[in-house]
Amino acid sequence: MRVEHLYRYPVKGLTAESLEEVVLAPGETIPHDRRFALAQGDSPFDEAAPRFLPKQNFACMMKNGRVVLVRAALDPHDGTLSLAAEGHPPLSAPTGTAQGKVALGEWLIRFLGDEARQGVAPDGTPRPPRFTEAPGHAFTDQARKGVSLINMASLHALERAIGRPLNPLRFRANIYFSGLPAWAEHDWVGGEVLLGGARLSVFKRTVRCPATQVDLETGERDLDVPRLLEQHFGHKDLGVHAAVIEGGRVAVGDALEAA
């Protein structure tokens, strides 16, 4: 087995960034993966006491399919985030300043329009959505930090079953790999895998949600992937989640093997 693609998603719900290599640390995600999010105004997320919250508290594909049309690029060296979408003036702003976060949030609010939900702060004042981060926190879909992997053979099995190709990024995984029979990765749950110079503990299969219904080119829902998985394979799973238990370098082309 070998790693075919590596990705991170700096802003929850927005586009992927392709990587050639990463250095994984124990108990962490890929660096800068899901580091930022647009918290909806009615979200209880507290930057001073960050905790896992379900994805619908943030701008996300499950609730806001059009976010896939926003192209996001993070420069991790100076913390600048660039946003662009057709029909909207592009923006580059620093994520490390209050002014930069406000600018990024306002851009995303304008893009979302009516899908940007307002809320009420604890003191009773109106609270708009806000672009946010919290040191050490990742806005992942799992309470446990880790990385997500997809077996390309399983994806191809789904494509054959439904008679059409699928953009792999519809599934927003970090690591796409080849060389394993379709669905054999499900047998990894509860075990460990060696990935490049890192060791991972696979802790669950990835149950697919309505986010995968969204076409990445149009932002529209065009295909009920969870229903099709259930119909053809008897489950709604595609991919697995794993925690990093021994860190190390991982690059495209690296080997992947069950430990």
C-alpha cells in the first residue's frame, strides 16, 4: 500500500490544500487541519474553553453546501489566509489579529448570505457569526483528534456500483491510499497501521453524512451518497479515522501497512 494524496483543510468546510509531506505529532491532527472555522452566531463555542461541538454549529458542507465554492489558502509562516469565490472580491488577511479575523468573518458572512445565522450573546446583545480559532483545538468532526484515511479501492467500488465517477475530495479525507482490496480497511478498526514514519491507531469507521451529497463544482446537492452506500454495500461507511500514537514524517508515495 502507498500514500497517493495528502490534504489538510485549514478552514472547516472550505477547500482542501494538497501537501507533499507532513510531520505528524502524537495525539494531533495534520498541522493546521481544521484550525479555523466560522462559528455561527447561535453556536455556544467558547474560545476560552474550547470543546468539541457538532459540525452544524459552524459553516459546513452538511448545512451550507455552497461553502465548497470558497477557495481558501493558508500561509502557515505568516498566518495569512486568502479567500476567493466567483462574484466576490478576494481577500487576504492575517489570522493572528482581531482585525484580520473580523475581516475574514465578514467576508464569509457576505458569501453565505441568509445561511449565516445570527445569535444572542450571554449578555443579551446580538451576536453575528465569527471567524475563530482556539490554540490547541481542531474543528474536526470527531471529539478525538486524528487523521482520516480513504482506501481508493473502496471509493472505486462505490463508483462502479453507481455508474459515475466521484471527486475524492467530496469525502474530505487527509490521506488517500492505494494497494488494499475494497473495504478491507474496516478490519483495521481496533488495530494499528504504520504510515511513513508514523504509527496510527485506527479507532472507527467513517460514517458518511449529508455533506457528501454536495457536488464540489456547483455547491449543489446532486447525489445521496449515504443512501447509495447503504443500498449497495449495507453500510454508510467510507474511510476510517485514526489517532497518531507515534509521530513522524509522512509523504506522498510512502508505504502504509498494518502493524
